[in-house]
Amino acid sequence: MTFNARGAFAIFTFELMRAFRTFFQSIFAPVLTTSLYFIVFGAAIGGRMTEIDGVSYGAYIIPGLLLLTLLGETTSNASFGIYMPRFTGTIYELLSAPVGVAETLIGFVGAAAAKSLILAAIILVTASFFVDYHIAHPVLALLYIVLVAAAFALFGFALGVWADGFEKLGIVPMLILQPLTFLGGTFYSITMLPEPWRQIALVNPIVYLVNGLRWTFTGKSDVNIWISLGLTLAFLGLCAGVIAWMFKTGWRLRS
Amino acid sequence: MQPILEIVGLSKRYADGPTALDTVDLTINKGEIFALLGPNGAGKTTLIGAVCGLVRPSGGTIRAFGMDLAKDWRSARARIGLVPQEMATDMFTKVVDAVTYSRGLFGLKRDPARIEEILTSLTLWDKRDNQIRHLSGGMKRRVLIAKALAHDPELLFLDEPTAGVDVELRRDMWRQIGAMRANGTTIVLTTHYIEEAEEMADRVGIIDKGNLLLVEEKRALMARMGSIEASFTLAVPQPRVPAALADFPLSLSEDGATLTYRGHGGADEARAEVAHLVEALVRAGIGFTAIDTHQSSLEDIFVDLVEHSAQKGARA
């Protein structure tokens, strides 16, 4: 046996089933929250705002709001996916099975990323009820969303292995990702910021993610999109490397 | 005997803790039930964990089915099953989904007929659509066994399989384990219940403080290390142990009415010596009205060995 495809598929489907079992928490709640943003910032306030880069305010904030939800949800899902088996002890089955890091990641990270794609699709459909928008590069947008979802699912998985309590699982999405995304140009262009805040904003990596996705939607970006793509790929590679190390050494997985 | 598992020099030392396993050598033969006995913290679960991939050994080699577990771990693990000590399973999953998941995890294609067979054999088929959290403790433990059997392992580890279950269910589990062995599965079980090992095991291993104190065929062990205690109720109380019986290890009760023999060094030898004692009593004209005999259990042997090990450790 070299690669256990059935094992990877079993983890993938089991994790997806878990998400659908908790439909209201996993799917409905984030869609509702994002819809409220669209109602307030898109439909209600958006009409009174001036266009940014020739794009209506409601349409301008869609990529940022999409990422605001995706980054948090993907990270949380992937981290809970591996943390819960560690917490309840069911990880024994995974560790004693003929599955390695590749199958585990395809299963857990693939399921978290797939769920995020479903979430993104629902959010975009929901947004169309409140805001008129079109996607300039739909294929690239899809690929970029897949890339970001995969990167943050890996990040979430590593977080789930690292965490030794529920508090740590919540701290990273709530106290790090969410503020960085809010300040990462979700609701505004960083070119609107005065100095030195504009330079400070460029240190925030989420700025590059938001602008990367915004470029695929509007064709406009505050930063070089190649830097956005490079950073996303680098983050994905870093997380994959960290997880490979975790499996190789058994850190917090095997005693 | 064909070995199915060969452990050589297995060690596990934790960075800030004691030595959990100290150069353990152990061979498990195909088709046997092997019981690993030991007090809490002896290293039983660590030993199982090292074979099943839950524990990273500090040293030594493990070969299963002739394959080196460090290299051919995928192929070897696909043929090994584990029922953990803790009641660890996703409580919100349906029984049938949990068992189907386990089969897929071990690389086998879906086989609803086989899953039905396993669930039926463990009297879980009627509960197949129940969430595991709604089952009783005994049923949950059966689900863990069903999950471990889902990929038809050739070597099955049962870590305290009957811990916390009532007597009736324990007997039922023993029957289940016997049936698995009858189907050709090799079984290694750890237990606190010595009677469990006495009832089921072909061979026993006694482990304490990470050291395997002995591995022996159960019957041979009991014959070699067992003892017999025989009490004779005398027809006429005696003031002291009669001189004609001085060669026997005897003691007399305070009222002189009961003569007690305690023979060590193997149950078979002791049993023969009791027969000689009866002849000697008859020859000496000492009448008795009743004989009460007691043969030591595996538990007595286990306690003796572990206490001896503790005394040795204290002296060292």
C-alpha cells in the first residue's frame, strides 16, 4: 500500500457529514452574518457612499466580506476538525490507521476547503439579492478562493494540532484574523488612508489577500497582485511544511 | 508456532518522565490469545500504543507479519485492529456510519453486507441507526469493537476490553473474543481482571514498571508457580504436629483441630504431595473428618511476581 485513497475519501466524507450535521452553525450562521453586512453596508449605507475605483461601494466590499467569512470559518472548521479527535481521544483511530500526512490533509483540509467553497457560493448568491455586481475574472476568482481556502484550512489544521484548549482555538480567528481582515481593506481602499497608516496597513498580510480577490472581481487592486499570489502560495507552503513536520515528529499527535 | 508480532528491545522513555518501556522483547504467535497483565502504569497501554502507531518508541524494533513497522507501516497497520481503553468515539455519529468510516479509513471498499455481519455478531444491528451517544456503556464498547473489526484485522489489540462493564456483559465479551479467535484472529488483551486472563488466555505476560517480568503458557505457569493449600479437620484434636508428619509443610490451628498444608513450587507437585500426606495420616492412625483444598489462582501468582519485582526495585 503506497497511498490510501479510500482512507482519504473516508475522512473527507466523514468531515463533510459533520459539517452538514451542524448545518445551522456551519453554514446558516455565517451566511446570515454576511448577509447582514450586505444589508447594512451594501444596501442601506452603500447607496450614499461614493464609488471606489469606479466600482459601487456595495460591489467593492464583496471580496473583502467574502474573505472575512472564509478566513474565519475555514480556520475554525479545520482546527476543530483535528482538535476534537485529539480532545475526545478518537484520534487513536486515525493514528493507528494506514493513513499518512497526505491522506489526512486531503481528508481534513479538503473537507474544510470544500465547505468554504460551498459557503462562498451561497454568500455570492445571497449578495446578488442586495447588491449589483459582476465578477471580472470568474475563473481566476474561483481559483483564488480555492487557494485561500486551502491555505487557511492548512493553517486551521496546524492550529488544531497546536492548541491545547478551546480558548486557543477561538483566539486566533477572533482576535487575530478578524481584526486584521477588518483593517485589511475589507470596507475601504488602503489608498484612502492617510500616512503613516497607509504604510502600516501594507504590513498587514490580509491586505494582499483582500486585494488579490478584489482584483479578480473588479480588475482593480491597491497592491501588486503578483505579490498577493506569491504571499498566498508562500503561506500555503509554510502551513503545509509545518504540518509535515508535525506528522514527522508526532508533535502533539503521538506521545 | 508462527510468530505474527515480534518485538525486540522496545523502549520508551519520556523526556520528563519515567521509563515506560525498558528493552521489552515479546513474540506473539498467530492464532493465540495473549493476555498482558500489570498494575496501573506498568506499560501495557504504552506497549500497545507503540505497535499501533500511537506512541513513538525510543528504541527497538517491531515486526508484524514479517514486516518492519517503521518501514512498512501502512501495510502492517492495515492488518492490525485496536480497541482502546477509553470510550473514544464520535458520539453524534450513527453506529453504522461510524463502523463504515472505520472500514474506509483502513483502505477497504464499502461492504454493507460485511458491516451488517459485524454489527449482527455484536448484537448492534438493531441499533445501527442510533447515534452512539444514545447507547448504553456496554453497547458503546461493542461499537468500539465493531469499529476495530470493520477491516477484518488479523491481529487485534484489546486494551482493557471489559473495564467498567457489568459481570454479565463481561462474560458476553469473553464469548465474543472467543468467537474472534475461532475466526482466526490473533488477540492481545490487557486486563486488570486476572480471571479474564485465566478464563481466556493461552499465554500470559506480566509487565511491571516497563519490564516484562515473564511470558509463559498459562497452564504451565500455574502448574509451575501455583500452590495448594489443604486443610484437614481432625477427628481428634492434636497437641502438636505429629512427628510422623514432620517432613510435610504443616501447621496446626490453636485448638489443635485443623491441620493445614501449604505447598509451593508448582500446583502439580503440591497436589501429589497432598496425596502422600493423606497416606501418611492414615499410616499414623490420625483420623480426619473433612479435607478442604484451595489451588492458587493466576491472581496470586501475579501479586507474588509484582511484589517481588517491587522489592527488587526497592533494594536496587
